[in-house]
Amino acid sequence: MNGNWKFAAVVFLLVSGSATAQQYETLPLNTVVGRVAGTPNVAVPQSGPSFAVGLGDLATALSGFGLVKAPNSATGGNAAVFSSSGKSGDLVDAGAAPLLATPSPAFTLFGNSSSVAAKPAAIDITALPSKASPGINDVVLIQDSSAGNAFKKTTVSALGSPGSVSSLNGQTGALIGYFAPQGRLTLTSGTAVMTTSVSAANNVFYTPYAGDLIPLYNGTNIVPTQFTEVSQFTTDTTKSPAAVVANTCYDELAWSDSGTFRVTRGNSWSSTTSRGTGAGTAELQLQNGIYLNKQAVTNGPAALRGTYVGSICSNASSLIDFNLGAVSAGATPAVLNIWNQYNRVDVDVFVGDSTTNWNYTTTTNTWRQANNNANAKVTFLRGQNEDSIEAIYFGQTGAVTGTTNCALGIGLDSVTAVSGNPMYAQTTTSPIPVLPGYVGTPPAGQHFLAPLELITVSTGCTIYGSSGVAYAQSGLRVKVKM
């Protein structure tokens, strides 16, 4: 039936359990029999007109549940029918003006989130009580993206199963695990481990090695971040305080530049053996097991936002060397000026003088560099004091004339003082092998090891390089982790 329902002024009152027709009761105009409040589960009707419900009261009650608009005297109140042709039980508008409440948009929540009966209301999810440790069978409301974002449910245990909702980079839920940085500093693009010399490089790369994840600190969490190879030129001043200058060390810091992953130079070290402390220095701080830049870097990461991945030192031309050294006349020095904080590998170098032999007769009981040659050494960088250094000087020596004591040794950061274990030979003119060694843990910074020699009498010693044959060669072997 279309239009407004019209209710008669009298109705039959029936008492449950009796088939006898009862006396008519009169009701006020525009009322129906029922209750909109009061004690539940009371038989209706009872005697008298106390259970007559005014249509206005009914409209007010329905509007309280969000089903119809609130009564409005300007529009003559609300009228609705509970049945229309073919739709028994539907609540529909009666008349031209829309009287029912405006429907909620699709996929919104409207109901009762309390534990007691209450009228429906919009549910603010952020205002709901929080459960710190959900049980595996607790139910979670989701939107199914494969079904038009329809509301569905799942359980907490299902969220951890394959194909379910999870996150790593976004740190969803209680995820706090992270990986150590999985890349390496290198001077050759795409080559995480250099096995050949690279001289005078003007570009430093950070490339994946054990994986492509790196932890970045955002001020609250260590966030595992995926990366691809990045690099920075030694002349760049846009993402570092300044271009590289000669004979200076720098830390390399990984950071997020407004969402762009970078690895760039931090503040320069105060010297080649010290980062310094305080503002503007390369001071580091340990955060959740990861070293970060303690001081802000101009054009680079803010304080505690750069993950330390390694260090570099420049040569006299403000460029970076990774030279493995060689055997040559006068020796070819090794220079290892790039060091990784993570994923270090062994680097073995050998520096030797191919000269057949030479005599040392000038100064007794004084250590000097082998063949008095400044090239006879291995220079290396250590960003942290975490690994030991091993070195052996494979030498041969004999007296120039008669019998004398000839000593060989290895000097750390010195060509006049021996470190480690020197050895001597009381020898005649026939050469014998001498194998001094060094094992130690130099502090962070740039260092060198050099082969040294000493005589005890002015008649002197002959020290042999290649001995003039293809099957013998003296020299310094050094093993470091870089």
C-alpha cells in the first residue's frame, strides 16, 4: 500500500491464552498499541490505554536508532509504512519527501561497540580500547582488496601465514627485527669485493653483497630498508659538507634523504688517527647495536640518522687508492684506503724489492726501512679496532765479510722502531732465512707496516731481495680485513 497508513480509533484487545473476544478499549488518536520504553518481556496489551504509543513518539524512537529523520513540525512530522507491495517488513518512505535517515556510505562502520544495549552510532576505531597482546584466535576486521574492498574477518594467527597481511619496511604491528647492513663499500661499480688494484678513484660505491637490506634509524625504530647500488664522487658538495681534501679520512653514512637512499661522506676526521669529538666531528654513537653519526652532517644526515658503513682516506691528490702492492725494483707499496664496517673480507698483500741484494754498513744498532727505501711498506685503514693484523717479513741476510749479527723486523707506523717479533742471524757471508713477524690490533685510523733491518757491527750485512734468481724473493706479507 502506498501513502500514509490510517489507524482506526478502536482495536480488538486479545489476551494471550484466551479465545474469548474482549471488550473494545478506546485509544487516543494517532496511536498504536505497543511500548517504546519500559520493562521488557511484558505481555501487551494490558488493561487501559497506557500502552498506546503516539506516532510522534514512535518516530522519535525510530530516529533515536538512526532509522528515520527526527520529527520536524515544519514538514508535518514523519510518516512511514512498515509494508509495501511485495516487500513485507520493509521500512519505506510514505510520501514525496524523504523521511528515512540518509543511508551510510558503503564500507563504513555504524553500530554499537559497547558491551550493553545502546542506539547505533558511528564507530571511531581509534577510540576503541587497545589490546596489547592479541590472542591467536582473536578476530580482525579486514577489507578484501580482491573483492572490491568488502569487509571480511580473519584471525591474528592467519595474519602470519603465507599470503596474509604483513610488513617489514613499514614496521607493521610488533615487528622489531632487523638485519646488519648487507652491502660493501667499493671503488668499482658492481664489484663488492675488489681483487685487483684500483688507483686514484674519484667515486665511492656502496653495492649489495650479502643482500640488499640495511637498517636505518628513524628516531624511534631501526627500519630495515631495501637498497640498490649508490655512489658519490669525491668532488661532490651537495650531499656532504665539502669535497674530499688531500690526506684526510671520512666516514661513509647510509641515510634516507626524504625517502631517497644515499651513502655519502660525513664530517672529516680530526686527523688520520682520530675522528674527534663534539659538533662538526666524525664522532660515532652506538644505537641498538648499530653505529650512527653522533653529530649532524651539513648537507647530509641529521644527528643519529646515518648508519655507519665504513671509512675512506684520500691520497695527496684527494683521491682514493686500493693498491695491492707488488714486487719491483725499489718495491711497489700497498695502499688500502677503504674499509668496511660490515661484511669484511681478508685482503692479502705482498710488497718486495726485486733488487738482487744490498749492503747495510753505515750505522750500527739502528733500525731502518729495507734497502732504505720509502716504498717498502703497506698502508691500511681501520675504521674500528675489531680485527687483528698479521704480517711476516720473509727475509734473507748474511755478513758482508767475516761473521756478524744481522737483524730483521717489522715496524708499525715507524721506520726506526720495531714492533712485533724481530729476529737476527749470526751469519757468515752465506745467506740464511730470517722470518720476523707481527700480530696486533692497531687502533682505528690509517697505519702502515714496514720491513726493517739492523746491523750490530760496521762491517755490515748483505740483505737479499731476489738473490738474482727466479725462485727466491724476499718481502713483506700483510693480511688484513677490509
